[in-house]
Amino acid sequence: MFDPLWKLALGLVTGMIFGLLLQKGRVAKFHVIVNQFLFRDWTVVKIMGTAVVVGAVGIYALLPTDAVSLHIKPLVWFGVVVGGIAFGVGMAIFGYCPGTSVAACGEGRRDAMVGVIGMLLGAGLYVLLYPQLSGLLNSWGDAGKITLPEWSSTTPWLWVGGLCLLAAGAFAVLMRRSGSKTPRLHTARPQRHNSV
């Protein structure tokens, strides 16, 4: 059921590094996430986009070495839609996503601690109610444990490469936008003094 101890330890170390980078990138700050929702600060998109690209490349590069393993969950359409809405609403109200809330807990933020307790209680409630909810969750259909490469009968590297190109294009657009909003430095003009 569980991966070998060395693989779990590797996951712990990489998770700690990711948490450190979240904290150093200031993504565990409430105002940074709120400003992302207001389209004023793109730090969250840049950091999470980088994490997705690095994670995708790293996972598929390490997969042949057995250093990582994929645990694909079934694609349950109703659960994905409702879960996505609940995640977005929760993040907008809470001001953190699950990962940044744990990083904020590490910084000693009490609001994040309350939110993490709420997430744990919600997850526990979901586990308790799952037998009753499973019929509703499957009402829109269950596509099974499928990935995009399997669905399209293509190599995973085609999707990883496309993701990298998409990320590079998004970064270029964001950098151009932030560059155009950078205030220009004005040189001081010499002031004329009227002689009396």
C-alpha cells in the first residue's frame, strides 16, 4: 500500500524544499494571494506554474528509475467540477491554498492554522460520508484511471513539452506586462533661478 521508506523520505525532503521555496517566494502571505485574485500580483501564478513544469519534467524523467511512482486517481467528472468550485471558493475566502496554508502555519500565522484545522476536519468528514456520497459522485460518470497521454495515445513527453512551451509563453507575456508597468526614471531638469 505504501511506497518504500527511502521513497517516502525523498518525498519528505522535496516537500520541505518546496515549502521553503514557497515561503521565500512570499506566496505564503495572505495579501500576495489576494492580490493574485485581483490580478495585481502574478507571483502565485509564476511560482506555481514553475512548480508544475519542474514537477512534470522531474516525475517523467525519474519514472524509469523507480525513484518515483504515479498513483493515478479515477477521473470522476462530478467530483472534479464540485471539488474545483469548492477549492476556488475556499481559497478566495481563506486567502491560502492548501500548500501555502501549511507554509503559513510554519511562519506562525494563526489564521492559517485555523484554516488547516478546517481542511483536516473537512477531509475527515468526506472520508466518513464517502460511502453515501460515492453514488452522487459517480452520477456524471467515471472515466477511470486515465492520463492525457493514455487518452490521446501519445508519449507523455509531448504533453510535458507542450506544458513547457505554454509556461514559457505565459512567462514572456507576464514579463512584458510587468516591464511595461515599471515606472520610468525621470532625470531631474535643472531649475532656473530668477535673479532679482
